[in-house]
Amino acid sequence: MASNANASNTKDGAPPHHNQLQQQRSKPVGKPRGMRRDRDCRSCKLRDIKCDLNRPSCGECIAAGVPCGGYPQRVIWVGSTSSAKDASPTTSAAPSRVQRQAKAHQSTLSPSSDSSLTPDRPPDRPSESSLSPSERLVSSPGDEPINWAEADQNSFIRPLVSLCQQIISLDGDALSSNRYLSVEALRLISRLRDFVQARIDGHPARASRDLWESETMARYRLNALMSLKDTLKATNPFAFIGIAAFAFFEVCDSGFGDWQRHLYGAKSLLDFHCKSRRELDTLSESVTGLGEMVVRLVWFDTCGSIIRGTTDLIFEPWHRELLTESFFRTVGCASDTFRLFTRVASGEVASNPSTSVILAMAQLLKLGQGSSDWDRSADAYRCAGVIAVLTRVRDEQSAESTISLAVDRTCQIIAATPSSSQFYIHMAVPAYLAGINASSMKQCDVIRAYWHNCNHAGVRRYPDGLARCEDRWKMKELV
């Protein structure tokens, strides 16, 4: 009888306790539910519901269809090449798990990656030792400041990833105290972080406009765009972070200078929340990094108008006043040259050509005052300012010869600047204006080399710039 009873409680001859173990293993992995709320995931804290502490995503978030915000703990990411001594004492048990995650992430970015990858799952971070301070994962805003002037080829995107991670890593009190950090905003920040990080890890350094992005990257992009749409529908100011990111990629990848689409959206959202510098400063207290992102978009707005040869500035004068000397030191352009750009882009050249020409000649007098990389970049922008003014007042005497002189000097500066310089990628506007107005094959060769070197940076840069220059050179029979 005993043997029959045992047989009835087994399956395929397996001992009774085997089925019990299988049932236990099939249950979600998590910590026991107690009275403590400090361990709840951030999304559950924000929504004020009970979290089941399941890893990596809690059941409540999965059921609600929202991204799980993660748990309030500090994480030090250790790559597979890092040694155990590189890890902090608080994460001594983590390297093996993180190494496995890093290995899995590498496989998702390879050509043979599984098409069933879920974009909501964040890409794993690279080795901590290979990251600069602004790239490392932090637990709260203020642990490590965002370095928006970082001297690398991703000088806007990498700090943006760090900003997104800081917001995601906020604790429950910080989340509840910020009225703009809604579920929609957190979902946008999470998906935007995933998309931008995947874009960096993918290194799409391709010069051709005809190559499509991978299916995985397209899904990351689509998820981020869908979340941006939901956040914009709620007129949440955190949508500005998403707009800024997509505007940056539009600048890098789209028609050179045709950057208005996302800039109009950013301006509309900004007008809804603040119409003055004081209101922007107040909003920036809730939306971290807002001021820095506005500055970048204002720069894109002005440069785009110069490149297109139009007078259709999107942002207002008080927005342009946000650009500080620190920003100009980052992009390699002198502040007085930017003011000349603004004069050109706002149509003042046509209304007062004589004054504009005098200001342009003043830029030429400032050439060669220094020998550093920044000085060379500033000189290239001064020449670009001269070209931008004189191409709009060609009836002025000796304008053609001065333009030719400015183009030649720009080419000399670009040829003398190593592609490793932090200002090299910021010299695209001078390179474009010099390329469009080139008059010799030697000048064309210098500009062509610039675009090729720029496109080989870590993030694909301005593939359309060279194409437009080549079209102009064919018209001039220079190629």
C-alpha cells in the first residue's frame, strides 16, 4: 500500500519532493514581502502600491505595463576584463553576475542577435574603468555632476545618458517631491536611456545615407518615440529631454542644416511652460539639465539658419542670451562671432549691409591671435562669419576676393587641426561654408578629408555635409 501511495504521488518515477522543487523554482524570484517599504521598486513607490520585489522587474509593474524603475541601491558596473580588486567593497559579490550580463549584452548587439530582444530591458554598461566620471552610473543627482562639456566625440549624448540614469536612480522621496516625474515621464527616461546607450554601443560610424539601422535599434527608437508622444500629450516638461536627444541625432544624421523639425517641437513645449529667463530657471529646478539642453538647441537653431542661408530663427533673443562663455569654450566659437551669426540669421545683414560688412572685417583682424586648438577653431568660425555675411551682400565691392581669402584661410586651419582635437567635430559649420564656396581642387580635397574624418568618429557625423559640397563642386566643375 505504501508503495502504491508513493507511486500516486510521483510522476514518471520521480520522487515526490521533485515536483515540489519544480513548483518552487517556477515561482518569481524575489524577497519575502514584509512591512518595509524602503526596498520597493521606484515605480511602485511613485504609484504608491505594494511591490513584490521580484527581479529584474516586479510583477506589479509588468501587470501595469510600465517600466520597473529598479531598486534603491548603488551599483558599480564591472566589465569582464576588470579584476575583483576594481570593485568597491559594497559590491564584492556582484562581478560575476554583471560579467554575465555584459556578455549577454554583447551578443544582443552582434549581427546574430536574437530578434526577440525586448527593447524595454536596458543595455548593460561597459567596464567602469573605461568610463569617464560623467558616464558612470550614479545613485542620485549630486553624486557626480553631469559634464556637458566632455571632450569626446559624443560630447552631448554621453552626458545625456548619465542624466537619464540619475533620474531613474532617484529614491522614493525625490520621485514623490517632483510633480513632473509621472509614470509617463519615467517610462520616457528609461526608454530614452536604453535607445541612446544602444546607439553609443552600436557605433554606427557609417558615411552612407542609404544604410538602414538594425531591427533592434529601430525598436529602441520606436519605443522611445512612443513614450515621447505620450509625455508630450501630457505637456510634461521632461519630454524636452527626449526632444533634445532626437534633435541631436537629427543634426548628426539628417540633411545638413535642416534641423528645424525637433527644434519647433522643443520651442512649443518650452513656450507652454516658460516665457522668460526667470521662469526657465524655476523650471530647471525640477527638470535637471533643462538649461543646458536649451543652450544646445539654440546653437543648432542659429547654425542651421547660417547653413541654409535663411532668416528663420526659431528661438527668441532671450534664449540666445543663455549661451555663456563656458559653452563657447566647449564648441570652439568666440562669443562675438556668434553675435555676428545671430545678426546674419535674423536678417539684419539685408537691412544694414554696411554695418554688417564692417563687423565681418573686424573678425578678420582678430585672426591668428593664438596657437591652441581652441584658437584655431575660433579662427575658423571667424572666417565662417565673414563668408556668411559677404555671401549675402555680394554687391559690396571686393566681396568675392574677401570670400576667397576667408575660404582659403579656413582650409588652412582645418588642415592644421588634428582629427583628435576636441574641437574638430565642432568645425562643421566653417567646413561647410568653405566647401560650398571653394574655388580650387586643393580646397575641395581639404574639405573632403574633413568630412571623412568627421564621419569616422564614434557617432556618425554629418553624412549629408560632404554630399552637398560634392554637388556644388560638380556644378563648378571642380571634380
